[in-house]
Amino acid sequence: MKKGKKIIVANWKMNPSTTEEAKDIARKAKNELGDKVKTQVVICPPSIFINDIRKIISGEKNISLGAQDVSSDDGKSTTGEIGSEMLYDHDVKYVIVGHSSRRENLETDEIISEKIKTAVKNGITAILCVGEIERNEQGNFYHEVRGQIQKDLSKITKKNLGKIIVAYEPIWAIGKKDTEAMSPHDLHEMNIFIKKTLNDIFGKDGSSVPILYGGSVSKRNAREIFVGGEVSGLLIGRESLKIENFIDLVKEIDSIK
Ligand code: PGA
């Protein structure tokens, strides 16, 4: 990915229910965004739809495929898992790792660090999700986010940093009304803190890692969050399935100078 390029990730989670609906959303995204924007759009469908969507967006420079998870097992022996080599073979260029809904289901930092290691080793960019559960006056959330980044990127060297994106997603702001997303001011502070953390770990190379925001972003609040938070991009959940809104959102961000 070109340095400085804006990134918008669509996290479809377990939606939609059918292949036809998934193909329809992907076709609309391709027609409206394909060669019309410079922003890098990453569509992360449920893995069962990856192959169909791959055929639709094949050849599109600014729309890429992402997965929502990858196995930490490089030894090819875990039932029900999908390995990074298989994703790579299906033109998957990105993978979300450590989303809060997976951390909740006992995905530890150790497992997350292994997933990132195998993804990067097989040529896939890892979108590492970090974020505090809640905020309190003591400011422990800074410590929490720093700890996640340190542990989750512990198997990554400076050499591989070009394949890392950090998505800051405060858990308390996910799945809410768009008026309850994080304030651009607070996001800006956290953005600086994450940059500093990456710098402490990797030296000046750390500043090349794009930092995204996710949590109740809609087409209405996207610009304010993107500009005020000074982030490199956004990770969108529910709004990415309302395809007309998502298209507007991407175009809006794309138009920002
Ligand atoms: P949301 O989800 O945009 O629906 O809040 C974001 C996410 O969980 O990644």
C-alpha cells in the first residue's frame, strides 16, 4: 500500500445472510468506488463469501479483500480454521486480527501475536484492533492500549512493519448510535499516544504504521472523526452494509484534501 493513502475497512461481521446479497453489495461497491476514488477500500466479508467477492472485485486497484480472522496455526492441523496461506491464495490482502468480539471469546494477546506473525509471513497485512473496555478518570485505558500493542506486535520486527495497520476501536464506542462515537478531540489524543507507543517499540519506523479509528462511524460523523482525529482511515461495521451510505462515506473521506 502506498504511504499516506487513506484506508477504509468494511467489517461485515456475520452479514449478510446469503451469497446473493453479499455479491450485490460487492458489485455496488465496485461500480461506485472502483476507479472513482483514491482511498484504499478493504472489504472484509465472512470467509464463506470471499471467493465470490474476489471474482467481482478482481483487478480493482483501490478495492481489496480482507478476512475477519486467520488461524494462528501454521502447522495446518486445527479443525475449522482457515490459514493465512489459503487466504493469500484467494487474493486476500488484509486480515482483521484481535477484534474485540474475538478477544471477548478468549482470544489472548499471545494468540493474536501468533496470528499476526503467520499473516505477515504469508504476505497479508494485519489490521490489529486494540481498544479499552471502558474509560475512567485514572486514565488506565492508556496503559491497557499500550499493553495490547506491545504484546500483540511482539513477534513483528521493523522489517515487517509495512504489513501492519493499527485500528483503534474503544469497545465502549462500538455498536452505538453515531452520536456516541468517540469525540475527535479524545481520538486525536489517543492517536498521538499510539504513535508514541509505536515509536517506543520500533523507533522512527513506528511512525509509518497507519492508525485507523473504528466504533459507530456513519456517513454523518465520518469526516469530523477523520479530520479531527487525524487518523489514516476508518474501520466501519454496520454502516458498511448500508451500501449507499458506505459509498457516500468513502467518497466524502476521499474528497478531503
Ligand atoms: P460499528 O462496528 O461501526 O458497527 O460500531 C465497528 C466494529 O466493530 O468494527
